[in-house]
Amino acid sequence: MLWPSLKRFSCQDRGVSNTRLVWLFAAALTAAGPTLGAQAPKRPSPESRVIDPKAIAVLEAMDAAFARADGLTASYTSESFSPAGRKFPGDTVKLNLARPNMYRLEFANGRRILSNGRSRYNVAGSNCTMADVAPLNDTREIDTFNPIYWSFYDLGQWQIRSAMLGHWVTKWRLADPGTRTVRYVGQEQLAGAPVDVIEWTYTISYNRPGDDPVYTTRLLIGADHFPRRIESASDSKDEYKGRRIVETITDLKVLPKAAATDYEYAPPSGMNCAKYNQEDPYITGEYADLPNGTRAPDFTLKTSRGEDLTLSAFLKQHKVVLMNYWGYG
């Protein structure tokens, strides 16, 4: 991240003024090249995307089920495996979610994230931090990449393709250029109950095509329209990109509207919860909060190819330099 705050700058070079820039990782600026197409593996292309209307009907019903729920409890388990079958450390969490912005997340390692709608606490052992909850609580998604949590709180607008494999939100995923195919597979049995199976193929990166495998996710959706299992894998042999991820949702129950008092939390006696501003990482630093129209500060950084990239050098060659900020946060 070049600067913690995204700002618009004005560049005056070669007679051009009031040119707007958006900052980014320098690596993303030069990641593509004219010869990379020949290196790309065969893959479904955007032009060959196939969208099954029956699959979309099932997925839209899932979106609607989350939107209708005033509250939700569930147990979530995530397991992942390397292409060779090696198991990675997993994640288990119990979710208790309510509107607006009230929740209790209890992780297997003892960590808890709790919100009463006004303040949210992150408690791990004897450590505790606390932050104010914004009206839309729009930074909450960085605390846990959990598809039930994301879907209940409608965090799809924050979705970046690489943010979370297997997380489906119809409005955003259909507009995603990485989406290749979405099809209805049929019905299967899961834990003795029927589930609708949707298979979705996609790419996730804005990187060189050779670095971007094709992912396949199977969504197993129960009769109540909520997901019960999410299985994701790719065609990559890479230890990380090729991992198979199995997410299982059990004990899912829809709850009536909760009272705010149901989610009140007070730290135990003797525990000091340090308050912090969630926006601090984005609004501090040498170049934070520069007024619009400020001349862009010069910089030199390494590209993904190990070459030096200097902004002023680009401005000598081009009237406009558009920098696409590609970074999660």
C-alpha cells in the first residue's frame, strides 16, 4: 500500500493539468505484458460464460433468505487440503447474528468478536480491543472471512474476487468478469437431507493469466435456501492456490428480531479494552489527507518483475498515468 488514504491528485506535466490519479500497488501497474497471452493456459473465457437460469433462481432464493432473516445462529467449520492431500489448520466458529450490527462470534481457539450495535469488542485471552460501530459497520468484514457472516450482513459490495473463495452474492458475482459458468447440477443428500447443488467456475485475480487458475465451487443449499456446504478447488498444482476448501454449516437456525440488551457485553473485571479507531490505518502517514489538487508526490518502487518504477518517469512519457489501486482493505 503506497499511502494509507486514497486521494485524488493533480499532475501538471507536459502542459496537462487537473489529471486525476488513483493510487495502487505498483506491481499491478505493470503486471500484464504484450507477450503474456501466449503463456496463458486454456481456460473458459468471458465470452464463453454460461449462466443457467435455474441455478440463478436457486441462488437468488438463497440471497433472499439471508435478507429476510432478522437473526441467525450457526456453527461453521472450514477445512483445507493441499493438492497432495496434506491438511492445513482449519477454523471453527459459532455465529450468533442479529440486526442491526449485533453479533457474537466464538472461535474454537477462544477468540471472540462481539458487538452490541454501538461498540464492538475483539477479545483473545487477556487481550481486548474495542472500536465504535459505524452505521453500516463497513469495516467489519476484515475481522472474519466467513460466508455466513458476509451474506447475513450483505457485505457483497466489499467483495474483491480474491477476498474469499466460494462466497456467492448474485448481484455482484454476475457482474464479475471472473465468472465463467454457473449451472444447476441437481439434488444430492447431505446428512440425510436433500440439497440443491450449484457448480460455479471462475477466476479471481487481476494478475498474469498463468498465475490465475480456474476455480470451481460447489454450493450445497438446503430446502430452507441456506447453504450447508461450500466446496472450492482449482486446477492449480500450487500448494496454496491448488488447495481444496470444504466449508460446512450446521445447526443453522433463523431467529426472531433481537433486543439490543441481548447483545450487551462488558469486559471482565480487570480486563482493559484498549479503544482504537478502525480508520487509523487509512488516515495516518506522511501523505494522508492531502487536499484535492495537490501535486502527486514522486515515488520509486519495485515492480513484480524486480524493475524500478518511478512516477515522474512515467509522467515524462505519458500525458495521463492511471494507477489502478489493487489492494484489499
